Amino acid sequence: MSASITLMGSLSPEYLDQFSVWLDKRGLKGAPRRLTDNQDLVSVVQVVLENEAVNSASIRAELLALSDSTGVDHIYQSTMLDIHTVGVAVFDMDSTLIKAEVMDELAVEAGIGEQISAVTASAMRGEIDFVESFVQRLALLKGLSSDVMDGVYSRIQHMDGIATLMSALHHYGWHTAILSGGFTYFADRVQVEYGMTEVHANVLEIQDGELTGKHLGAIVDGERKKLLLTKIVEEQGVDWKQSIACGDGANDLLMLNHAALGVALHAKPLVRKQAPCPMNNLGLEGILYLLGMTSVQIRALSV
């Protein structure tokens, strides 16, 4: 299907006119379609391009610069997915499905919150190796009572739009999975709450009611997320053009660039620059607009 550019944010008629001029100067043609209505706080307009060939890298770079300068998301998709056709959608958990980094929350319980959160932030920005930082941070949690984990989960806020997105994807038969560098203890609960199909995350080792500072099994890092995405798509027998990946950190980049639609949600600067579809102005429901749905259609499925 055709490529598209989706704008999300405060969209005045004047800016839409300016953007039409921007398209014309680059020889890009397509009629704008407003996907939101007066009930929505954030406006979304999508232009499905008529052009057969587009320099994706150049267009993405220009659109990212426009996003940074205007505060409006300008999201280029090289192909449009069809939500009505079954597909696979995989998600990072921490700071993607939930508004927290679980390792940091556990560190707060252990009284070493600042020490660990600084390392977490550095790893998510891609400044240090994820696996190395994971092992180091987890070791610092040795001796923490496992009793605190229920309280940690209960205070974590879930990402805006998560229920809306999962409801729509499952309505159309999509296979949904959590691919998390966090922990199964928390990911399993998110899975159950939103009816997601499967979970791949790290397993905490617990002995005598305390964290040992170690994990069980393979660490779910960026390479493993990409491999898991490939495995799930192949197992489900869906077309690769019907694959979605969503995450926010450097350890998500491989799967974001591997999927047909790779959405970097509220991502770090490095990830915004290197991921296909950086999105800041909406929560997870924004993915439905990238799939071409209107607010009316989305609300109808949410009833």
C-alpha cells in the first residue's frame, strides 16, 4: 500500500496550508484527511501519498526536524498497514505500556533509587550496554523483600490509550505480545489485564522471600526482542507487512526498525532519531491513527 505522513498535535488551518506547500516543494502529492474531530484534544491529519518512489531516509530526517521545531509529530510510514487484516503487534513494557521503569521502582524500595535510575536512563539512551547495566543494577537489589512487588505494581500508572489500543487490535484478531527487558512478575499482570497473547520478559530469582540479585534464563535485550518478533510473526503465519513494534529505549531500536511499523513512543533523543516513527503527542491510541482509523471508529470499538 501507499506511503503516508501523519501529523499529530495542534494543527491550525494556517499550518496545514504551510505543510501543503512543503509537500508541493518536494513533489509529494496526496489529499489530507482529518482523522480526529471536535471532541479530541489533539488533532490528527493523515496524507496518503500518491508518489510511487520516495526517499524515505531524506523525508524522515526532514520530518523529524519539523517535529522538533513545531512540537507537532510528523510521522512518515513507508507503507500503510491494514488493521482489518490479522497481524502481530509487540510492545516493550517499561515506559511504553506502563509509565515507569520497574527496575527503578524496585530500587526506590531498596533505598537506592537515584543510584539505579541514573544507570537505567543511560542504558535507555544507548550510552552503555543494556545487558551489562541490567546485571549490575539487578545485583544491587540483592536482599530486597519480594513482598514489596505487589505495592510497586499497584502504584504504577499504565500508559494512556493502552486499553483502547488493545481492545481494537484484539477486535480484529491481532496477536499481541510483550517483549520486555523488565520482569515477568509485572509483565504477566499487564498481559492479564489487557488480554494480551504472550509475554517474554526477565525472570527474577527469588529465594526465601528475597531477591537474590540474579535472573533466571536468557536476558531479553535488543537482539532478543528482534529475534522474538521474527519468531512470533513466522509462527503466526502473518505477512511481515502486518507487523507492529512499539518501544521507547535504545534496546528497542532493532525491533522498531525490523517491523513494518516501528513506533518510538515518547522516546529518548537517540531513539527518536533512529526509529522509523517517533510519536510524542499521543499515547498508545496514536497507533490506531497511524493505521488510518478515525476517532469515530475508535470510539465505536471502545463502547
